[in-house]
Amino acid sequence: MFSQAMMTKLVMAVGFLAGAVGAHPRTGHAGPANAKTLYFLTNNAENAVVAIPLDGSGMLSLKGSAVVKTAGAGANGISGATNQSAMPDSLFSQAALTVSDDSLFAVNPGSNTVTMFSLSSSSCAPVRLGSPVPLPAGASFPVTVAASARHRLVCVGTSGGTGGVTCAPFTPGTGISSVGFDALRPFDLQQSTPPVGPTNTVSHVLFNADESLLLATVKGNPATNKTGFLASFPIAASQGQKSIMMVAQSGTKTTPPNTAVLFGSAPIPHSDSVLVTDASFGAAVLSIDHTTTTGLVVAEKSRAVIAGQKATCWAAISPATGTGFVTDVARNLLVEIGLTDGAQTGVLGEIDLSPATSDPGLIDLAAAGTLVYALSPGNGTVGAAISVVDVKMRKLVQHVELAGVGANGNAMGLALGF
Ligand SMILES: *[C@@H]1O[C@H](CO)[C@@H](O)[C@H](O)[C@H]1NC(C)=O
Ligand SMILES: *[C@@H]1O[C@H](CO)[C@@H](O)[C@H](O)[C@H]1NC(C)=O
Ligand SMILES: *[C@@H]1O[C@H](CO)[C@@H](O)[C@H](O)[C@H]1NC(C)=O
């Protein structure tokens, strides 16, 4: 006979299996920690992926880390405020690298290429698959990359020149298809290369939760009345070969009301909604539906206006709390955002990491179990570091300085391998 506890376990196991076929097959695990490796991009001229193993309790273990060259070049955008190389947030983006099952993709903004790696369970070092793959004509300064495990498609957002999105098929363990990246879906940014930002650049490309849409967030520039937008491209079978899925060449652009500088996002599992940051006020939950009859329908479900925010730009969702966490490049804290309805929306709280650490602010972040890992590139004076926060206990549990693995203020992107 089943006991209540066994029934609960069984229900959880079934729930987990149901979750396992979704868009985030490897982020639904329970427990305090479950990721095996943390990755970020140095984005230095000789670009490299840093891989840091995590121990059984999710703590970073720098001793076993690996620095693997992408064989491409990093680069910095230009800060519109200073006319100097942008740093921190050298790319004005979320997801300069991404993990999809056992594949990792990294952008090379200085050489207009993308490098694919294979992840193995026997070694923490990613294995580069062939040479970096060039982007199509007109695509320059790639800043963000998304991969769909379901459709085996990798898509890149570029912020140089016209800016836009380009996609390619890939085969896990083998590489990006020899057909390469397709024609750029242009955004008309009228940028230089490198681009001047952070405004008027591509922020983030991502697939929605059921991987039926490719989304891209693009920042406006309130100072010049340039309107930012959310772009959406449906994924459909190729005309010629029905078994091959493609990202539509033409998409739909929408400016959700009262948004200005849309930035990093996180799809809310098992829903049509996305948590999206906006550097001008905080974050919002948007439901995004792309139907063939009406096109793109975007509705704001809730809004989190963050008091005292400077530039809220990066987002992740914790499987342990079911809430969002967002970071600000100029503030050393995590802000928790409610994702459901009613009272559980808006700003739920803050986890202040000062004075425990003296990082000037946080950028890319990722969640696993009860932990959130957040990258601080520092600011040249303060070095790059990663903060590990237990969001159930609401406190910092580890802070690791990254100078020893060659990381500095250029560092971007953060992803976990499971
Ligand atoms: C920015 O700096 C570049 C060279 O460093 C210079 O050519 C350009 O005129 C400067 N732009 C502005 C707006 O000051
Ligand atoms: C932006 O739009 C406002 C209102 O339409 C106008 O007053 C302002 O002059 C515009 N600014 C620029 C730089 O075009
Ligand atoms: C870097 O950050 C530290 C800590 O927030 C701050 O004290 C320092 O002034 C910053 N340096 C620069 C160059 O911005």
C-alpha cells in the first residue's frame, strides 16, 4: 500500500517527468543544488569560456576550473556616456553564452562568429567543435545567443550596423550545420560597429517556454525618442523539408505600453509568459502569444517598479521559489519578483549582498535548486567575482574572485551545466 509520503514522491516524480519534456528539461530538479558546472565568457580579445565545477552542495571549486579558448575574439561596445569601451556590461546583453543539454554556444563579438562546444560528464572543460562559424553578411557584433534543444536551432542577436537576428541548425556532439547562419532578420538600429550603447542595441534572444517562438528584446533610446521593442519570430517546418524546423524570416515587432529599455528575460516554465527587465523601471511579466490569425499579442500581466534601481537588466527564475530574480549593474543586490497572480506579483523583496561583498553591481545570473549564481564583472578597480546566494535562506553562501582564471571587467554571460 502506498503511504502518503510515497504518494507525494510519486506525484512529484510524475510532475518532474512532465516538466522534463518542457523547455527547461534540466532546471526543474528539486534539492539544494544540482548543477554540475558554471560557465561564463571572458569576452577578452582572445575570447574564452571559463568552466568552474560545482561541488555536491553547489559551491564553486576554482581548483578544478578550465579556461577554453573560443578561437574567436571578444570586444567591448562603446559607452554612450563616456565614449570609452563599455565595462562592466561590455556587450549590453544577457546570455553571451548559452547551454542547451550537452551543447554550449558562445558569441565572439570581435570576430563576428559563434563557437559551439560539447559538454561531457567526464571533464569540466567544454570541447570545441570545429572552427567558430561566421555570421552572414551585414551581421556584426553578436552579443546574445539562444539554443533550442527541441528544434536543434541556435540563434544569435547582433548589435552592430543594422542589428538583427540570425539562426542556424546544429547537431549535438557534431557542430553547427554546414549550411551555416541564415540571412539576417534586420532591426534597423543604424549602429556603428562596435555599437554605442547601452541604449539602441539588442538585449537578449531567447526561446519561449514551449520553444514555439524566438523572441528578441531591443532597447529603445528615450533620449532620441527611439522606440524599443519585443520581436517575435514563429518556428515552423521548412517549406521544402517538413522534418526541418526553421525560424521564420519575418517576425512581428511590438512595443509593450510603458516600456522603454527592454533587457534580459526569462521564460516562465509551462506558460506563455516571460519575465522581462526594463532598465528604465525594473521588470514586468508579459504574456506573449503569436497566433496565425491575429499575429503577436503581448499583454502585461504585472509590473515591478523597483525603487532606487539604476539599470535592472538581467533575469532568472528560481525553481525552488517559483519567483524571478533580477540584477542591476549598478547595485549589489538581487530583487525578487512575483510571477503569479494577485498579491504574489511585483517586487517581493531584496537580498542585499552589501556589505558582505564590495561588488559594484551584478549582471548575468542563473538559478539551480535553491541557489542563484550571479556574475559581477567588477569595474576595473574591484575585480570580477561570482556571488552564490541561497534564495530560500536569503543569504550569500559563497563569493569567488575570478582574477585567477583570467576574468576581468569584460566578463559576460553565465550559464549552468547539469
Ligand atoms: C569618440 O572617440 C572617438 C575615438 O576615440 C572619436 O573619433 C569620436 O569623435 C568620439 N566621439 C564623440 C562623440 O566624442
Ligand atoms: C521627443 O518627443 C517629444 C514629444 O513628442 C518632443 O518634445 C521632443 O522634442 C523629442 N525629442 C527628440 C530628440 O526628438
Ligand atoms: C568600483 O566599485 C567600488 C565598489 O562599489 C567603488 O568604491 C569604486 O569607486 C568603483 N570604481 C570605479 C572606477 O568606478
